[in-house]
Amino acid sequence: MTIGDQAGGGRVLSGRGLGPAGSSICVCPKCDYKEAHKRGVPCNQISCPKCGTKMRGENC
């Protein structure tokens, strides 16, 4: 058994906790409202305060 085969040894990128590669700004795709990304809260779980549309990460 190799180290990668042990429980927790392998890593899978699932879009969570991307760190520096993740978005620093959340943008509304409908009205272009922008706000700083809050750590631990994905942009797609935030509704735009202007129009109510779900936000997206700037890199998305």
C-alpha cells in the first residue's frame, strides 16, 4: 500500500476551499453588481442585494 492509497492520502478538487486560486470578488451576472468574496461562503450561495440573482465568482 502506498501513501496515496491510505485513507485521506489522495486529494480531490471539488470546488471547495480553492484558496488563492478561488475568486476574491463575487459578481452578479445580471446587473454586474460586485462585492468582496466572504471566506467560507461560496459566491453562488449569495443573492445579489440589487436584483436577487445568485452571484458568481469573478473567475467563473
